[in-house]
Amino acid sequence: MKRNPKLIAAVVALAVVLLAAGPTFLPPFYVRVGQLMLYSAGLGLAWAILGGFAGYASFGHSAFIGIGAFTAGLVESQYSTLPPPLLLPLGLAAGALSCAILSAVIAYPILRLRGTFFAIAMLGVSHVGAEVTNNIDFFQGAMGLNFPPLAPAGMDPASFFYELFLAGALLTLLISWLIRRSRFGAGLLSIREDEDTARMLGVPTERYKRVAFVVSAVLTGLMGVIYAHSLGYITTDSVYRDDTNLSLIVYSLLGGMGTLFGPVIGAGLLVFITQVILGRLLDFHLFATGLLLVLLILMAPGGVNGLLNRKRRSA
Amino acid sequence: MDLIAQTLADGLVLGGIYALAAVGFSLIFGVLHVINLSHGILVLLGAYLALILSDALHIDPLLCIPPVMVALFCIGYVYQRLLIQRAVDRASVNSMLLTFGVALMLQNVMIWLFSPDMKNITPSYAFNSFKIGPVNFDAVRVSALIASLILLSVLAAFLRYSSMGRVIRATAQQTMAARLCGVNVRHVYALTFAVSAAFAGAAGIVIGIILPFSPNDEGTWTLNAFVVVVLGGVGSPAGALIGGLLLGLVSTLTAQYIGPAFPNVTMFLLLVLLLLVRPQGLLGNAFSASR
């Protein structure tokens, strides 16, 4: 099958318009679900730039959600007299900057570790971040931070944040797509396949890994800032969450590790399963997620994409 | 001066228990190269079994160690044969996630069965204590420490002198070579897992008599085990002991002199530092998996 770029562009544009128009025709409950799906998809995509492409599965990306959210909150409370339309860009910039600086610094030691060691060291980073935020009064993690309401008058806040999450997810998708088709992206894939060989063949693995780490961290931080605003009030526990750390891996596993749309499919499916199908059975969530994880690893290590490919190949 | 001595003593007691709680994790890691994130669940399972047994039979919780170890040995063997074995040869992150999935499920089951509340195993001598010089020792903590050290020595002797232990060590060193010499590697894997689960269960009992526990603690015990193993080195009881004592000292010293909220922070800084400087752990069983 030959790909027609015009057709693809048209389909993408149509999908974006449909998604953007979502809040106008969806019932309120599904606007909330859509918000969560877009937020998760954005996070999953950002995670996959490092975890999917380069194969460095981080187990602690909620660190960047937390750092982004708390930086934005603290900066915005300093300039609380500014009008709300200026506050959000300010918060986003501050959150992105702090994530960029922090990730660039920890990239040096932490990217020397591989596989499970990297995963657990990142978990450590997120736990340390959470404890520091919780225990140093300056960060107000234990007390909580308030965010000013941003939604313009006359617009439902849920729809407003839906659109923001959509914008964030689309930006992340665009960046992943650009990375995927660039020389840089090919370099990341070669790191995943065999880092030592890639390095021997002249791929600047250290630099590529660091850049991917920082990009991933910044995008995660941006989503975190939007998320914090949508909550309106955050404490340490609402952003540094271990279930987020896990979900990010599950999205990619479910959708297909290392594929462009894998995290989007995975996030959509998982949010649908947990929020809509199991919405009433809160006691059952942990069990269901665990069961899903076990089944995935045993039966479909390639995720939904992997299953589709297998079918295509055998057909 | 007394405060320092007391803190050091507390740290060592705690460290001995950390070491016991980590030794199974270390063995699985060393032999199967699997990061067993359901380790904390096995620890808690031991604690809950002992709680039920000692309540039902009115016996000292430490006497529950043998039956609980046997039970967990069987559970561990089956768990490995049915689930873990299928993911052993895949990418390391896969087997880690598999155990994580199992941990989530079992944690949920434990919340249903035992409620999410904190529980305690209280032996009859719970409130006795004695003094050596200026330093105060609780009877419970000391008996817990002694039980830990005995169990660690038993495991060390098992690995060192028994033929089964020799086979396990051989498989850890070179799986392929062991297989060529006629070792049934799958059986050894399952057996290693079973032994590790048994020791995790025993650790659970020891933990249960000195600290309160709830199903939500499993993550803490898994992480502690991981830190201990990274600090001490993989696959040997001696490594676990060194790592455990170090972790115990660091966390009590931090809690005493920096602030009760910071043990985890120093613990992880130490962990990352050590991974960078000496990835094979202090008692270096060098292994290449980390880089």
C-alpha cells in the first residue's frame, strides 16, 4: 500500500477538528474522561520519547509532573496580580525551564545506568522529589498550593482544560513525530537496539540520550503544569504519584512499545477501561491493572500494535 | 555520647532486619536476573500468616517461622514455575513489570482479606527491655535481630555447603556452563525462587513483631530490598548483611540528626552515588547488568 501524504494530512486535520469540537457535543462525564485521556496520552507520548524510542524505561517520570506543577504554582503565586491570560504562559515557561535544568543536571549521572537500574534510579528521583517538596516549607507540598482559575468567563472550565490538554498532547505528538523521522530519532532507535554497537558506529549516544531525556522531561513538565491548573489545588501526593509512574509504562506496553501512536492507543484504552468500564468498582482497580499488566507481558508483549502487525503478517 | 551509642545500636538492629528482608531479593536477582517487585508482598504474606497462626494457636510468633517458611517455599516454587519462568528470558523490564502486576493484584487481595488497617504481631515479651551500659535494648528488637542473624547464617551455610546450594551458585555464575554440566536450570530457578520466598516470609514475621504493617507497605519493603542489594552487592547473604546494616545505620542516623522525614532522601542519594561509583556493590559480585 502506497501512502498518500495528502490523504493522511486530511485525515489528521479532520481528527484534530473532531477532537477539538468534542466538548460541544459530549456529555459532561465524557468531557472529563476525554480530558484524562488526552492528559494521559500526552504524558505517555512524552515518556515514550525516552522510554519507547531509546529504550530507557523510566519508572519515575511523575517527578517532572511534580516539579513542573510546583514551580509553576510558586512562580504564579509571586505574580498573582497579573491577569490570568498571562499567568498560564508564565507558569508553563517556569515549569518547562525548571524541568529542563533539573533533567539536564541529573542526566549526567543517571543515564549512565541501564535497564532496570535506570528505571529504579528514576523511581528514586521521584521519591526524593516528593519528600523534598513535602518536607521543606518553601515548596508548600504538605500544605498544598492554589492555582488561580484560568478559564475565560462564559466557558466551562472542563471544556477549557480539555482544549489545553488537547493542545499539549498534539504538541507532544508533533515533536515525537518530528523526532521519529529525523536522524536523531534513528539514533535513539539504534540506542534501544544495541547501545554499544550504535556507539561504535559513531552515533553520539551520550548526547542523544541526554537530549531525549530533557525533551521528555520538559514535555512531561508542561502537561504537569496544565494538570495542576485543572485541579486548582495540589499537594505533593496529587502530582508525585506512583500510579502515574506505572501507568506511563503500561500505556506504551499496551499500545506497542516504541511506536509513534502506541502510547496514545494505550492511554485511550486504559483510561476507558479504568474510568468507564470499572468506574463503579474502585476496590477493584489495583487488581484489574495488575491483571492487565500480567496478561500483557505474557500474551502480547508487543501491545495492540504488535497484535495487529502479527495478524497482518500472517494474513 | 549516649545518644550516638543508642542511635548506632538502633541502626544496627534495624539493619539486621533489613538484611534478612533483602536476602531473598538478592538471591533471585543474582540467579534469575529478575527484579522481583513482588518481594514486599511475599514479606507481608509471611507477616499475615504468622499473625493468623500465632493468634489461632497462642504460640510465640517466632515459632511460626518454620511453618510459614514451608508455606512460602511452596508458593514461591509454584509462582516461579507458572508465571516468572515465562518472562525470565525476555527483556529485564518485562519480568520486572510482570512481578509488579502480581504485586498489585496480591496487594488488592490482601486489602480485601485483611483490611487496609495497620496490624501488629505482639509477643508476650513485647514491653520488656534491658540495658547494656547506657544503651537501651528492647527484648523484641533483640530477639528479632538474633532470629535474623541465625536465618542469614543458615542460608549462607546452605549455599556454601549443601550440594543444592552449590548448584544454585553455579547457575548464578554461568547459566550455560551449569546447563552443560547437567543442571536442570528451570528447577534450580524455581528452587531459588522458593528459597527466596521462604526467607522473605521469615523476614515478614521478624518485621511484624517490631513494626506495624499494612498491605500498603509492600512497596517500602521491595524498595528497601533493592537499596540493600545495590549497596551490598548481589547474590550473597554477606552482601545483604553489609548492605542492610549500612542502610539501617544511615536511616536511623538521618532520622536522628537531620530530620525524621529524610531517611528516604539520603537513602536514595546514597544509592545513586553508589551505582555510579561502584555499581557492583560494596562486596562486589561484579555483574554487567547495570551498565
